[in-house]
Amino acid sequence: MRQLDDFEERMRRAATQAIVREAYHQTVGEQEDEQRRPTASAQAWRATWPRRWPKTP
């Protein structure tokens, strides 16, 4: 009986891990789809950032 309980626990754990893994991959995929390239204004601002800081002696 103990072996059956252990087996069922391992199966339950594996099923839970599969559900969590699938949810994780779906979330990561959605986040990657939502990422967009910076706009032209953001790129222009980034191009000027070294000039924004005072030079150190």
C-alpha cells in the first residue's frame, strides 16, 4: 500500500510541475510578444546620454 501512495504522490507532483511549467512558458511567450523596439525618441535620447553626465577629471 505504501508503494501505491508513493507512486500516486510522484504522479501528482509531476502533474503539478507540468501545469506550472506550461503556465510559465505561456507567460514568457506572451511577454516576448509584447516587447517592442524603442521608439525614435527613445533612441535619440539614448544617443545623447553620454553628454548628459559631467566629465570626470
